[in-house]
Amino acid sequence: LCGSGVGVDIAVNKIKGIRSALCFDVRQAQASRNDDNTNILSLSADFTDENSAKEILKIWLETPFSRLERHVRRVEKIKKIEKEII
């Protein structure tokens, strides 16, 4: 959580194994977990009110990774890039 959410999202995504998503609504939060298996949620204090933040967090925590083959491949591609860079 930070003002825009961007700084914290950029910083945490530098850490190996982290897949953070900066989410502004529940649809983004759900998609980030379902499609990309995100393991960190970044939020904007300046652009997200408290009730929306609670809803976003709730959906993010409750949404499992889909494990669909295309989503698994996507996460594996991300891991490969991370391995090559770090």
C-alpha cells in the first residue's frame, strides 16, 4: 500500500518469486489471481477508498489460481524470464 500503488508494486516485483498486481477493482484482483497466480496485492491509498480496498482484498484472497494450461504456461514464462534476468 502506498500513495499511487505504483512504487510499491515496482519495488516488490524486483524480488525473485514475487508476482504482484496493482489492482483498482475486484475484476482486476480476480483476474490477477485466476490468470497469473499473483502472490502479492498492491493497492493505491490515493485512488482506492477503504471499502473498495476491502472488497478488492477479499476477492483477491478468495480467488484460486485456475491451473488452466494457458495460465500455467504464462506463469512458467514469467519464471523463465526471472531466472534469466536475476
